[in-house]
Amino acid sequence: MKTQRALSRPHHPKHATSHDGNAKFRRVAWERITKIDALIRAGKYPNCVRMAKEFGVSLRTVKRDIEFMQDRHGLPIQYDAKRWGFFYSRPVDNFPKAPMTEAEIFAVLIAHKAVAQYHGTPFEKPLRLAFQKLIGQLESNELYSLENLGDALSFRPFAPEDTDLRAFQVLTRALQSRRALTFKYRNWGGRAVISRKAHPYHLACIDNHWYMFAYDVNRKAMRTFALSRLSEPQLAPEKFTRPKRFSPDKYLAGSFGVLKGESDYEILIEFDAKGTDLIRARKWHPSQQLTELSGGGSQLRMRLSGLDEIERSVLNWGTHATVLRPQTLAQRVKKTAEELVRRYS
């Protein structure tokens, strides 16, 4: 039992440094260690021979795992000679967390920076608190990597929307409890404020604007409501059941952004070389097909149910884009361009 007694030796700093900490332990090794912890906690009294066979590794590998658990994390692992297996000599509350890979550290950083997109919503404060807790648990080398990367990456949402925090909280409560909502709403470009009642199905942030997809009770149809034009939301006593078939992706399938139309248009837009650089490698729509042309240009094809949003995008692309189909879209762009010429002449 010489080997088993050796595995129970007390922590020695010099010995511990030979493992170089969590950074050098691969994910597969950590999975073995969590399995060892689970077996010990379950009172299975596992031994090296049994675990080596079960994990498909060498006896030496399992011994090294046990030593790592004892020396690096100070876990009270002891060997019971009568039961031929390991046990914890005292209660162990929290098993040490798995080491983070570089990709995971980068993902944490991306998520942390992306909190800027939730400014003014109920998510902002809890998200920041959650990341503070997470960062507080990082190892020194992980924290060092995160701080270095932090200076090299940022999110700058364009013209983020100031959301009414109280209204947002009422909406999220309605979504969570499946309660109907009553509220005041003003249509796009309109002045009249109308009372509405709806069953909220989903909230979405699209181009830094928040929208609610809901079933309008009075109109008996799905509608999209912009939160910036919604006011005085109140929870109604009645509850509803959201249809299982509802999907935000399906609901917006024909939309270029968030506006739904009632038609079916084949869109074909030709771009010059500069315009192609603007649109290449971006997912504009699930139905899109991008065809490269000689000379560096391209043609973008997609199917949409409405023209309002794609018209604004074409105008934004300026002289780098030319509408080939449908003629209805080309005429709309032409009319707007003529109005701009008249206005600025």
C-alpha cells in the first residue's frame, strides 16, 4: 500500500508547482476529475485500478489526477485500506470550477462588452452584477487575459434606444406570467394615441430598437409594437396560452428587419465593387443569395413580404446599389431621390 499512502501525503508547495496550475489541464482531464469527485461523494470508494479501467486511461494518469486534486485544490482525499478506495475525510461544499479555455475567456469578454446593448432595460443591472461575480471567481492568469483583451475590444451600439424602464418591467412580467396587456399606442408617423389590448408573445431588440410581437385581441391578428411608441402598460387579469407553433423566426420570415408585409417580392439588387465590400460576409436575410460578378461587383437576391425597410437600405447604400427587381421598389427609390433633389435644389 506504499503508493496509496503516498497519495495521501499533505500539501507541499514545491510539489504543487510541478503541475503548473489549471492552465495546463486539458478539458478531458478535468472531466475525469469531476467523475472522480462524483464517485467519492457517492460513497463508492473508488480506487486507481478501477478508475483507470473505467476511464480508459493508465494507472499513472489516475494517480496524477488524485495528486492534482489533493495538492492543487486541497481536497481532503484519503485512502481507506479496509474498503480499498478513496473517500473525503471531511465535507466538501464546493468542487473547484473547471479551468477556462482561451475561447471561453473571449466569450465571457464578448458577453460582458455586449451589456452596452441592454442600457436602460431591466437586464442591465443584473447582467453587470452577474459578470462582476463571474470575474471575481477567475484565476489570476484568466483575469490577466481578460483585462488585456478588454482594452482591445468594445461594443458601440449605434443610437441606442432609451427604453421606459417601468414599461419594460411590466411587459416582461406579462410575458413571464402569460397575462394580457392593456396599453396606449401611437402608430408610426401618427399623432393619435389608441387604447390596445394584446397577448404578448415575444420581445426582440432589432437594430437597437425594442419590439413586442403580440396577438391583438380586438383585431384578432398578430401585430408588432415598437416599445418607443407604447405607453401606460397595465397587466390585465386574464391569462392566455401562447400557441406552440409561434416562432419569432417564422413570424419575421419575410421581413427585411421587423416590418411584415402582405405580399411576396423577389428582390434583386446590383452592387458595384465598393457596395459589395459593404454587404459581403453579412447575413441580410435567410433567403439571400449573393452572386459575385466580374469587376468586383455582385448581385443580391432575396424574397421579402414588404418594401419599406429594403427601400431605406437601398437609399442608405446610395449610388453603390441599383434595384433591378421589382420595378415597384425601383420606382419608390426613384420617387424618393427626385424628392430629395427637389428639396435640396
